[in-house]
Amino acid sequence: MKNPIIEIKNMTKSFELGDETVHALQEVSLQIYEGDFLSIIGPSGSGKSTFMNMLGCLDKPDSGEYLLDGKNVANMKDVELATVRNVKIGFIFQNFNLLNKLTALENVELPLVYRGMSVKERREKATDSLDLVGLNERYHHLPTQLSGGQQQRVAIARALAGNPSVLLADEPTGALDSKTSNEVLQLLKELNEKGHIIILITHDLEVARQAKRVVRIHDGQLFENGGDWFEPAGINQDGLKEYQR
């Protein structure tokens, strides 16, 4: 059996909120393999944002292990963690997080600047990434000159430019209409077929079901039983769909 690229072992994380201790993650364990397309679904307050921060090496657990390519993330220094985030993990955000004063090409190039790449090399990688997401005619457009779907494609190209093994997508369709959402999800599927591990964080079951594996997070615990395990439980106070067993 092949070894997991990501292995989470008994991970816990708690926060102090006033006089209350919030157990955001409780003995969470998960294995993610080469070629995986995994969705993690949960309502607001379920612990999925905390878990996403752990997977993205943006925070460290109170206890337990996070092994990435066999190396324990908890033992890494800040400089090592920054390298991991810049090289091994590509981030895709709901609100795109593009810099409005930079063109599409410049936005995609930006993370490569921190790797010390030459101008020529990073320009080639950025154009290749934009070509891959179908934006070869939008190199010099500013974000304000692009549709929401095009901005998300720029964000995906930026995540791809460094050729990371893992793409971590946080509600990547949350700010898009249904047609554009389907196009973005199809693009993620195509990237998965090309070898990228996709980890998709979402509150929407229909989006989650596009993945090969569906993992539910609830009250800081993980359950993996597939998408058919969930049924709609109405709309929460934030206007988001919620699901229950």
C-alpha cells in the first residue's frame, strides 16, 4: 500500500473564548494520498476553518502529529513552515485575494518572487499557469477588469505557478454563481487528473460531492462515510446550507 502524502494523527486544538474553552479539533486523524480529491464539509463553527489552517501549515496543533511527506510539521521552525507554504501547498481562497493594482500576470508571478526566481523564469511559469486555466488573453488585465470566475481562475493559476503537490481550496465557489462554480469545479477535477492533490473546504454538499472523498467535520470531529451520509438540515443564521446525519 502506498504511503500517505499527508497523515494527521490524533490532532487536537483548543481556544480560550472568554471563560469558555472551545475544543475546535478533537483527536482528529486523516490520511490523504497521491491523486486524492477530498472535500471537507461542515457548518460554521464545526472546526473546518481551524482544520484548514492546520492543513495549510498556518497554525500548529496542541497535540497530535501532522506528517507532510513523512516530516512532522509540528517540529518545523517558522522559516521551514514558510517554505512549505510557498512550495508544497497552493492556496485558493473564496474572495480570490488578488492585488487590484497588479495585472493577472503580476498576481500569478508574485509568490515566485519570494523563491528568488529570475524574471524570465517566473514570467514563463506565470504565463503557463494562466494558459492552463484558459486566461491566455487576459495576462495584462487588472482584477477589476475581470469577472468573478476569471478572478478565481487567476487565483488558481497563482496557486499552480509554483507547482505544489497540494491545492488547498477554501470555499472556492462561494462568491460565484452556479454556472461559474461548475466551471471552477471542473477545472479542479482536471487539475486533480493531472496529479495535484485537491483539498476542498466547503459548507455546500453539492460542491462537496464533486470530490472523490467526502469527509464531514462536526464539533471538531471527522467522519468519513461518503456524500450520501448527509441530508439537508435547513439554512443557518449565516444563510448557509447545513447538513446533518
